[in-house]
Amino acid sequence: MSEALSVSSSSQHANDQRRQSVKPHKKRWRHDNWMGYLFISPWLIAFFAFTFIPIIASLVLAFTNYDVLSPTWRWVGLENFERMFTRDPRYIKSLQATFFYAFTAIPLRLIFALAVAMLLNTNRRMVAGYRAAYYAPSIVGGSVAVAVMWREIFGRNGLINAVFGTDVAWLGNPNTAIWTLILLAVWQFGSPMLIFLAGLKQIPREFYEAASIDGANGWQQFWRITLPLLTPIIFFNLVMQLISGFMVFTQAFVITGGAPLDTTLFYALYIYQRAFVSLQMGYASAMAWVLLIIIAVLTVLVFRSSSYWVFYSSQED
Amino acid sequence: MRHKFWLLLAVLTTIALVFAACAPAAPAAAPEAASQPAAGGDGKIELRIAWWGSQNRHDRTIAVIEQFEQLHPNIDIVYEFAGWGDYWTLMSTQAAGGNLADIMQQDYARLEEWVSRGLLAPLDDFVADGTLNFANVSESSLAGGRLGGKLYGVNLGTNSMTIVIDADKLAEAGLETPNPDWTFDEFERVATELHEKLGIYGFTGNLTNEQLWKNIYLSLGQWVYNEDGTGLGYEDDQPFIDYLKMVKRLQDAGVTQSREQEIAAGGSVETDLIVTGQSAMTYVWSNQIVALTSAAGEGRNFILLPMPRPAGGASANYLKPSMFFSITSQARHPKEAAMFIDFFTNNVDANKVLMAERGVPVSSEVRAALEPLLDAPQKMMFDYIASIESSVSPIPPPDAPGHADLINNVYWPLVIDPFMFGQQSAEDAVRILREEANIVLAAAAR
């Protein structure tokens, strides 16, 4: 990076110098590099203090029984990992809840995002205004305030019960609670929508013109032109959403707290509960590392599968 | 390669400098500082206090802190407060960082865990030298703060659980006020009749709460945990099975809210349906009566009764220290901390601000001074505590170190909820409780 910077910023004068001799230039480069690291040192410090060192610490903790309050802790080997899969029914439930959520909410959100993106990919008046309006939920959607609002909407005296005249405990019923969270996730379709929209704008008009001359209807155009040309965008969105889907926390933490019957006990929420409520840092760290492995494996699978369904137009050339 | 070495050195030096700049904030070398009035540059002592509670409590406590600062201009008090759940997360994190406040509010359920980890300091020296003056405090009020013969927490108020009955609904249904020594059978009958005659909930308030489980065994002269906190302290599961079956009957008959609705509603005194007249009875801790009645508004009449007991049992109530002030072992100014706790306990003016918000004060002098100032709900609370004082069961030992883990990871998710949602029988629920409790409690006590 710093090399690129120094090249791009170098003036004609510098180029002359380079031609004259190599040695002074090398010295200069070294100096720039040094300064560069110094300038990004605030970032480096924060990275080491808040990311790198905690990551290493959690890896070590995963093999201990560290519980925050006790001054001492013990090396327990693989006990934490063994406990997860053999002696913790709640862990299995949290896996079920997370997988169910990820495999329902993510496809629904992507489908919805694509549908709205196609609606907005027209040249009607006010389309920019709609774009901003539809993107807004994603900006605020992850926030605590929206989660609190959601809880009120689905509360006993909330909007849904008032509008439909029902008296359903949406957040207390094991069959409905997770769907309120999935609905919230689908509503936050804004960022994949924007990416889809950008992708749609890349598709050349001529393809559609040619297709309609050949008599293809809208539906055929969508399946034969739009979707294949959009697969790289779908792929990107899928990977990003998959990763964030497995790390969902705020919504469940605020709206349901994992209840009822642990049907909304998402993985990250359970890690939080074990770490900061039960203070079992070792166990929670072990869970976090298993989550990393789960996400990594799923991401690799999606990447591997991409050669079968992702279509890059450049390959055709 | 040499420039890389210098680069690394520069980065490490910068990191070291930043951490060095942060270091004074982390009181790793605190112990020596305790005796010297260090801290602020102007020679002021900085005392840190932490508590949990509602906005009402925050306002009152801060006002008392200001009173204390005026009396002791050399002491500067820094305070932090939070709600119940966040408070314990905050305190645990501070404890791990060696950065605990001087005074922290403690709870009877957590006291043993914190003492067993060496995080609280014994207060007996301050009692001996008179910094903490308990001349007007009875031994029974202090007993809850003693562990292994040493005092680790000063009781800030006395509390007990109570059934709140809407007197007007009771009259409307043509029912007599039950006796204070009522049993669960009578309770079930009254709740059911209230529901059937008035068409409202007979009882709201969470009957599956672990407090009720504890009350049952307390009433039978036992305790839910064994002496060393490694397992359950009772052999006979039948009383709890009978109780769970009663709770399920009440739920299925619509006398109480379903577990579904309970979860969806969340728990807070102000949102209890008795407030809006949609329920005839509930239960609260006695200090919450003030919040409940003020939420219910003017013109309401409530009766307070002790908790119902299993047939043949003794009182299911005990006098619980509502909360404590403890001095932490990481405190920099334990002496000044003790002075503040003494002020909080004994000073009449301070207690006129606090107005028994944390429960009935332990000092008899303070109680006498507050008596004429009490409004109706506060008087109800004082009278209720006075009325049960002579008949309550003795205070049980503090909860086992594994209590919180057991409740969060076993009691609710594996025992109560599957039972209330009809996924397992009462017998299975209780069997799972016993099996898992022995594992969880033994692991925590280790």
C-alpha cells in the first residue's frame, strides 16, 4: 500500500531522481514506510489491544475453566468441547435455533431484497426517494431501539393484536416467537437490495431488447437473463448474509431473550449468557471457536459450490 | 532487515506508551494506597459506590451521597448504577479487572459466591472500633450478612414476600379474607373462585419462580441446597411435584396467565395485571408494594397476606435482607467506605431521603423517626413486616455458589418451561432438576 502511495504521489521531480540513482530512492522508500506504520499506529494499537490479543486469549481460555471471579483457573483440555455436544441440551437447542433462523431468514431476505431491487430498477419518478426509504430500515434495523419497537408491536397489547383483533402471545409461543425475529430480519433487506440494484444496472439493456424481439416474456427474461447474470452478486450477498446470520444477537437479546423453550436461543446469545451471566468464560470461548469453525465450513461449502451455479460473463469471452 | 527491527521497536514503544498512560487507572498496586489519602491532586479521597435499582432508587441514593459529601468535604464520591442484570455483568467484569468499587450493593443470593472468591472484605474490625455503629440494630437483622462468623454485608432493609389481594374484588366475589396461615389448597380454591365469579385472572405473578420452590422446602423445615452447596438439600420431591401440578391446573383452567403470556409480557411490578384490575391477586416483595400501589392509582384497596404454605408446613416466609452494602477486598478506602455505610444505616436525615425504598430500615431509631412520615403504602409495608416478624421461619443459608447457573441453565430451560408447555410430566421435571442440580452445584462448589 505504502509503495502504491509513494508512487502515485511522486512528482515528476521524483521520477527524475529515480532515473539518476536507485540508492537515494530506496532510502526514501524506507523512510516513508516507517512513517506510514507510525501514522497507522493508532489503528495497530487498537487492533492488537481489542482484536488480536482477545482472539488469542479466547483461544487459550477455551481450554480452561476460567470463571472471571475466581483468581485461579485450571487447564481442562477438551472438556469444554466435549460438554457442548454431550452434556448440554441447551447447546443443541441453540444450534437448532440458529440453523433454522439462518436457513429461513437469509433466503427470504435475499428474495425480498431482489424483488424490491427489481421494482426500483426503473426510471419512474421519485425512484431515488423510494430507494432511500427502503434502505432506511437496514440502517436502524440492527439497533436496540427497533428491537424494542418490535417487542411492542408483537406484545400482548401491541399493534398486531390490535389490528387483527387477536390475543396471541407472539413472543411467548414456541411456534411463533422465532418468526417475529425472521420477519424483522427480512424487513432489513436494505443493504443486499442496494448491492442487487447495482448488479441489475450492470446488465446491458441490449440483452433484454434482443430477448423481447425473440419473443421472450418478462418471466423468461428474468430466468434466462437477469438471474444468471446476477449470480456473482447473489453469491456475494449469500456469503455476507450467511456470516452475519450466524452471528445474530441484538434482536434475540432484546426481543425474546432466547425464550420460549429456547426456540430463539441464538448461538451468539447463548455465548453471551454463558460468558456474562453464568460467567463461564472458558466454556463460552470454546463455543465461540466452534462457531468460527461452523461459519468457516459453511463459507467454504458455498465457495466450492459456486463453480456450479455462479456465472461470470468474463469466462465467456 | 534492520529497518524492520526499528519499525517494530517504534510500534512496540508506542503501544507501551499508550498502555503506560492508561496504567494509573488500573489499580493493580492498590493495597498500599489504602492508607494514604492519595487519589485526587487536591488531597481529596475518592470513594466509589455501585448499586442496582430503579430510577427512584438512583435519585434517592444520589441525594444521600450529596449529604454525605457535605458532611465530609475531603471525600469525593463517584457512583455507578445499573439495572439488576447489567449490574452483575458490570461488577463481574470490574472484579476480573481488579477495579471494583469500594462499596458495592450485594444480594443474599450472591453473597456466598462473592465471599468464597475472596472479593469481599469482613467488616468486623469496623464494628469493633465503632466506625459501624449497630447499637440500634437487632442481631437478627444483621445475621443474613454473616458468613462463617464474619460480617460481609450490612443489611439495608428488611423484606419478605407477600400475596397482594385486591380487597374490592374479594368483596365482589363474596369471599372472606383468608387466614394468614393459609395453605396451597386454600390458595387454589380462592384463586379459582375469584376467576370463576369475576371472569378475570384469579392470580397473576409468576408461580413457577424459583422463590416459590424455595419457600415450599423452607416451610417444611428444610432447605433446597445442602450445607456445602454441592447438591440439593432435600430428599422428598413429592411436595414440589404436588405444587407444580397445582400450578399447571391453575394455568389450564385459565385462573392464571399461561406461561406463554407470562414470557411475552416480561416481569415488572408496574405491568402486573392487578394494576389494571384484570387480576385479583399477585405476589411481590414487600418493598415493591410502594411501586405497585402507586402504579394502581388512587382509590384502590389492597390486603397483604403471607405466602401460602404446603399442608402441615410452618410459615413459608422469612425476613430477608433486601440487599446489602459490602466493602470489596479491592477497596482503596475501606475506612471511609465503612463511614458511609454507617451514615446510610443510622443517619435519620439520610433515611428521610431514602424513605425505606430498600425495605424496612434495620435501625430502630430510624424506624421510629420515619413512622410519622410514612404514606399509606409505606405504612402497609411496615405493618406487614411487623405482623409476620414473630411467626416467620428462620432465614435460610445464602444460596449455593452454583445457584445462578442452576436457575439460568437448568431450572427455567430444562425443568419449568418444558413442563409448563406440556412437554414433560411434573415427575420428569423434578427428576431432571435433581440430576442436573447435582452436577451444576458440585461443579460450582469445586
